[in-house]
Amino acid sequence: ILEGAYALHPTLRDFYHLKVFYPVGPEEQRRRILLRNGPEGLSAFQAKWIPMENQYIQACHLRSCADLILG
């Protein structure tokens, strides 16, 4: 089992027997980042990392490559 934002990267996904995509809504994502990184970390994630991750998810077609979508 591999998990993480980049586990379904195109260079890796053909090695898996089952590909699962589990999207997290914006409020839950915000709550988790705030708990993990505090208010300053949340600001950095909102300004830089979240937009980059959303772009990656769309550009690499993660939903369509998954065998199963949870949530």
C-alpha cells in the first residue's frame, strides 16, 4: 500500500494492482493543514502548495486513472 499526494504519478501508477483516489474536501484539507502546520503553515499551503497540487491532480488525470474513487 502506497499513499500520498503523488502516489498516482504517471511514472508510478502502472506498477499498482489497484489504484484508489480519495479526494479530501477543502474544509477538511484546511483543518488538517491547520492542525499539522499552524496558521502560518496554512497560509503557505493556501498560497503555494494547494494550487500546485490541484493543478497536478488535473494535469495527471488522477481521477480517471483510479480504479476506485472513495469519498
